[in-house]
Amino acid sequence: MLTTQEIKWLGESLALYDPLDDTQCDFHKSQANIRWLFGGNQSGKSHTNMMDLTQLVLNVHPFKSIPLGLHWVAIESWEQVRDILWEENLKLFIPPHHILNITYGQDRVPRKVFLKNGHTIEFKAFNQGRELFQGRAINSCYCDEQCHHDFQGIFNEIQARLMARSGFLSWSMTPIIPQPLLEERMEELPNTDEVFHADLNSNRKSNGGYIPDVRVDDMIAEWPEEVQATRIKGRFASFYGAVYRTYNRGVHVIRPFKIPEEWPKYRGFDFGFTNPFVSLWLTKDKDENWYVYREYYKARTGIGEHITNIKHLSVDETYITSWADPENAEDRAELRKAGIITKPAQKAIAKGIEIIQSKLKVKQNGKPSLFFFNTCRNTCREMSTYHYPTGSRLKNPADIPLQKNDHTCDSVRYVIYSVERPGKQGHICAA
């Protein structure tokens, strides 16, 4: 039991800190180079992450010990640096008698906190761009919530800054916006990483937490079903406005396998120059399950190079039909000259989306009827980022998705809807 003097030295918040559950305890114990703490709203994820930093810089962390140095703390904006990272967390956790000096920027946003023991905390804002994260070697970096601005670029810069001092990264967030690059990393988790999930239900008073159960129940009741797994447990799930809300990488994305020769094969083409030119290869098994098994995705390239690449990828295969965007007669004609015969796809967007949604639905056997090889990276990404407009108070969102992140989605729809609608199935053709 701590003495009164020890509590005063540590500060009441740190002295009385007790993780909500075993998961958050394991987070503190982890020696991984990169720790990911995904959590629901008010699950304690940010509190836990910032408390871990406080223990570190006050040299009282029970599981980590590092040399005196520089520590970055980052969130989306300077306003959030001030209001969330500082006012709601670190200002309450670090007693004033440990602080040597604080430098402030505009609007009283803290920029650096110098501790008497020699550690320095420096704040960063994601929306200032990757350049703000360049240049200096650091001992650790603690990030809170999702990075909306060049996540991959900023993540790479942070890793580079940590490398010189063998530092570590700790990132807490509720993954409420699609970030396919992050989801891909979770699927193929490097040995350097460890993942933890903070559950809102652990913060119920009945479970030893701080939030009344009735308040937790009221919050959950207000959330749409498609985001509850995210809001409660920090799971990657469906998102607001997503066209394919049931698409889930853990369910629909699979490892490649050799396609049996007897399975019928199809291709779908969506033309573009500034936007990417897309070709997808699809097949069906005997149980009518669809597989997107190959993709070609390239922008700012002439049709001649596309044809060469597609013929190379299609060698030794035959196709029942190749379906293409009917509105680009010129490119379809170029494909025809090269021996790639296409048929105009059916472009009934709403009906096509409905069929794709039905294929994504998980059946009684626990599996859907549409799968994507994980080598089709752009397709897997666009399936989660394909969205409807958000609308406004005066205008309902349109029923037609945004023409953004839709190129592979269009190709998938061209093939499956054109094949499965009532009518002819097409004819066999070579590459």
C-alpha cells in the first residue's frame, strides 16, 4: 500500500490507476515494438494509452525502462492536442512538481513539456502532414485515434524516427472510418506488432468500471447495428454510408488457391486513363460461389499496354464471357482488334448492388457466396471504401454511390449481375 508521500509524488491519478481488465493489463506488459489498442467509445483506450506514457516518462513503468529522451504524442488536430491529450489526460496525470517547463503555440496549445528528470514530451497533429513527423530521432510515439491525413506516410515517418533509438509505437483508436492499409496489416500481422481490444462493457459500473450500466445501454441502443462492433469493442466492421456494409475482410478475403480448370471463368473491364483501367478475373465453383481471383489496376497508361498486360495475365485460360463498360465503345473496339472480345455489361447500378449484397451475405453454413483473393489488393480496399453520399438536413443522400473508389466495384458488378440476371450466359472465348 502506498504511503501518503508516495501518492503525493506520483499524483493521485497515477497512484490510484488500475486497468479496467486483463486486456489493458496485457497492453502495459507488452514488449512489442508496435502496440495497437483498438477500443470502443469510452472503453478506456485513450486513458490507458496516455497512462502508459505517463508511467514511462516518470520512470515508474512496471514493465518498461528506457533512457531519457524524446517522446511524441499525436492526434488529428492541434485543438484535440489541447483538449484531449493535454486537458483531459496528461495534465491530470503528470503532477506539476515533475514539470520543468511547458512551451505553447497558438490558442494555448501545448507543444512541448519538459520534465525535471530529463524526458521531453512533444505534441504532433496528423492534419499538419507527414513533414511534421520528419527529421528527429525519438524514443517513443503515442498516437490516439485514427489518422485521417496520409496514414501510411505518417506511419512510415514515425517508424523511421523510432528506428535510430530502437523506440516503440503505441496507438489507440476506435476504427470508425475505413482504413484498408491498416486492416491489411492486421490480417498479416508482423512479428513486431501486438494487438489489443478494449471493450466498452469493461467500463460498466457493474464490471468495476466508471460508467453506469444504463448509460452504456442507452449509448449502444443509439448506434446503428453495422457500427456496434466498432463502437463497443473497436472491431473493424461496416461503416456509415458504406454500399457493402456486410463486407468484412475477415469473412470475404481469403488466401489464393489453384483454380480448377473446369470452373467457369469471366472477366470484367472498367475503362479509365486518369482513373485506373481495371480488369478483374472471376470464377464460380460448383456450389455457385463466386471468387475474384486476379486483378489488373493501372492508371495513366495507353490501351496498348493494357492489352499486352491483360493478354499476358490471361494466357492459357478461356472465358465464358468478358463483360465491359458499355459506354466506352472506343476501348472495347481496341480490345476486339487484339482478340479480346467483350460484351456490354448491364449497368443497372441499384439492381447490381443488390445482387452483390446478396452474395456477401453469410449463409447458414457460416460462409458467403462471394470471396476475394487477398492478392486483389485494390479490389479488397475499394469494397470497403465504396460509399453513398452523406446528404444533409435538407436533402436525403442519393441512392447512387459516389463515383470514387468504385472502379473495381463496378467490374465485380458488371460480371456477377450480367451473368446472374435472367437471360443469356454468354459464349466461350479465349484470351
